[in-house]
Amino acid sequence: MPLEASLLEILACPSCHAPLRESDQDAEAAELVCTGAGCGLAYPVRDGIPVLLVDEARRPA
């Protein structure tokens, strides 16, 4: 389930404060990905709720 656009507009990466975007992957692997040039952390979305904890984020490949 995609996040509301108004929510996505106000969310920022907790690590570098850059905007987040929805992952291009399938809906089951829902993630919000940091758009920061040096960051790129991917935060999980569980049950429609973004988990914006750096410890829970996946590092870029």
C-alpha cells in the first residue's frame, strides 16, 4: 500500500535529513529510500508505518 503523498512530502531521512522516496521494488518489500547523495539508506515500511530508525535501515548495496 503506497503512502499518502502529503505524508511523503514531510518525511526526511533521520541520518542526513534529505527527502525520502518510495522504493521501486514490489509492494511486499516496501521501503523508503533516502535521496541524499552520500546516504541512500532504505527504511522499512511495516503495516503501512515507516520505521525511521537508522538501526533498522538497510545500507545501500
